[in-house]
Amino acid sequence: MSSITREDLAARDAADPLKPFRNRFDIPDGLIYLDGNSLGPLLNTVRDRVSDVVSREWGQDLITSWNKNHWMELAGRIGGKLAPMIGAQGHEVLAADSTSINLFKLLSAALKMRPDRRVILSEAGNFPTDLYIAEGLVSLLGGEYSLRLMDKAEDLADHLDEDVAVVMVTQVDYRTGRKLDMTAVTKQVQDAGALMLWDLAHSAGAFPVDLNGAKADFAVGCGYKYLNGGPGAPAFLFVADRHQAEIQPALSGWLGHASPFAFTNSYAPANGIARHTVGTPPVLSMSALDEALSLFNEVPMQDLLQKSRQLTGVFITLVEQECAGHGLELATPREDERRGSQVSFRSRNGYPIMQALIQRKVIGDFRDPDIMRFGFAPLYISYTDVWDAVAILRDVLETGAWDVDAFKQRAAVT
């Protein structure tokens, strides 16, 4: 590797202001974990917190923990920790449910807010659950409503018209890592009279987001990727302050009631973001996410952004330098501002190549039909990890280590 040496990257590691955070994660020795864009690793403090919640808060304090250990406040407390990371105020963010359910809540709210419009607009390549939820909602509402798909968000101008009520896109594409200009897209949508809903599943925790700076209307995101909240961690939703009093939730659960413990027969929505709570919070998973987010209170977000761009940029450079001639095609934008904290390469042999890498303890993942994804979480990935991962990838390609039947058999979860 002539242009960049391992010594160069070791020097970057030595000067990295985020380096101390790596020791806070429980990552197996010798493993290069490039799949935090799918499931973040375990934080040591999260293990301790969950153990305490199980043994003391649940085991000893039992039902008194709703008050004594503030279980009932978890949704809002998590929202307050998330808010500065995504450019929101604390009262605009709530942890609740799953990304899919939160999409249903906010899409239905947006359609009510634009009663003369009947179209949800999204990308054909958006994450499938986003599209499935929209399909289900328009089916539930009847034939007057529809989901319209554009090939890519760059085609917005060709699809925005007076029928579009809400535009739903993901800021960072889950396959390619392409990052959209949140401010420009939001303005374009709102200038056309529609509302803007962002999916931040591959943004939150990877780099700073500025929802209020972009004047976004709504957003959702998950807690188990770059936020490291654990498998199936609760999701979150954002509702801009200017909309909160107007929304009448389609899912009117008891904890979203103005007086949940009055146990009245009819629903009256709580003030503000709390009306988007539905049922009893899952305390174990909420507590894990709450603790994971505490780490980010110590993280300078601009340092996170800078390292994200440097890690992904170095990876692109090294792969193209060292793996040329092996049929890898970059699927991710080269420009820093157009790239999330992920790099994807296309290969017709992508699946077995990824399996060979995983056997060599370089963990990425694969998305059909031909995309190998590598996620770069700046808090625990080092610059020398990038070097070592590319060296192993080169060896897998040059030796043909991927070309065995065992690596070509598809697993149930890919």
C-alpha cells in the first residue's frame, strides 16, 4: 500500500480525540466490526445498567420502580438525550415503539394535516418497512389515498404536485450510504406545500443531524444501529414544536392520554410530544438505550463527523488502490458531504466474499443483489482497523478464498 501506509494510519489513531471511547465497548479481541450500521456493539456500562435494572429495580423494588426509579420518565428522558444529537429541542423528541410504528403515527398525522392532498411520496429504493407501512396506511384509508414512488430523491421536482401531502425519505440510503442534503430537500418539499418526514435510521449517532436547522416537520429513527441500544432497541420520533398542538394521534393509547391514571372512558391527548406515547414502555430495552445514549453526552459531534468522513474516505482509497482488478465497483458517493458513515461496493460475488471476510473476523454485511456494506462507527473503529480490513479483503480476493461452496450457501439472516 504505497500511497497510504499503516504507520500513517497509526499516527492518525494516536492523535484521534475519539480514541478513548473505543475502550468503552465490549468488542471481541481481533474482531474488526464494520456492521454497526446494522447492530451496534455492547457498551460495558449498558451491561451493568441492565443487570441493575433486572436485579435491583425489578427484582427488589418491583412496582415501586415506576416512581422510585423513574421508569415512567424513560421515554422523555431518552428523547432529551437524543435531541442535541439530531438538532432538536428536548420536548420535540420521544423514545417509543419501533421505527415502523412511529412511521405509521407520523404519516397518518401528516395526511390529516393536509386534508386536501392524498399522496405519500417516497423513493422506490427506500427501506422496505417504510414503504410497507405507507402501503398499509393507504389501504386502510381507502382508495382516495396512494403511495407514489420516484426512482430517487433527486427526482423530487418531477413528482411534487398539489396532491402530495407528505414526503418520506431516508437521509442515508441503507444500501449505498448516499446522504441527502436535508435542508435543500426539506425546503423543496415545503415550498410545494407538502410536509417532510425524515428517516434517520442510518444518521443518528453516526454524525450530527440538524432537524430544526433544516426546518424539518417530522423524523423517525431506530436505537440499535449507531446508537448502540441493543438488538430491537426502541425507536424514536421527532415532531417539530410548531406542529405538536395540531396533531391528533391515530394510535391513541393510554399513556398518550392527558390524564392516563384517571382511567376515563374517552381519549384526550396529552400536551406536546407525550401524546405520541401509546402503551407501557419496555423498561429493560428502554434502560439499555438510555444508558447507551449517556455516552454521547461526552462526544463532540463535529469530531464524530470529521472522523466519519476520514474513515470512509480512507477505506474507499485503500480498496480501490489495493483491490483493483477484482470486479469491485464503488456504490457510495465519493464526496464527503454526500456520504453517510458507510461505504458499499458492488460485486457479483459479493455474498461469498463477505462470508469469507466474516470468517476472517472482518464483520460487514451483504444486501441483494450485489452490495457489500461496511459501516464505520467513529467511536470504536480505528484508522488501523481500516488498513487491516482492506489487507484481509485483498487477500480474500487474490487467493480466491471466497470461492468455496460453504460461503455461497445463503444464511437465513444475511
